[in-house]
Amino acid sequence: MSTRRLGAALGVQGMTLYHYFPTKAALLDGMVERLLSLSLPSLSETMRGPWTEALRRFAVGLRGVLLQHPAR
């Protein structure tokens, strides 16, 4: 992922993103956070029961989100 390409997709210059994120790593962290929040609609619901089942529910939810938004 390049900031130039992301900026173009958002209709701004790539360097504009650094107004909102101090580094590219911070931008990527924010993207991962958002992705994980989409795959975990209810943390208390996802994390109930044995940890192996909770991890399975998390992985299934994450896979579902990723399949809805394939790479271009």
C-alpha cells in the first residue's frame, strides 16, 4: 500500500494523510484497528466460552469481513 495510491483513492494528495497520521505505520495500525472492529461487532459476545471457541469465532468473523472487501 502506498500513501500516494490511498490518497488518490480518497481524492487527496498522499502527503495529506500525514496531517491525520504521523507515520505510515500509524496509518496502517489505524486500518488494522478498523478492520478488527468490523470483525468483532460485540467483543463480549465473541469472547465468551473457551478461548479456543472464542478464537474460532474471531477468525470466522475476520474472514467474513476480508471476503466482503477483496483486494483490488
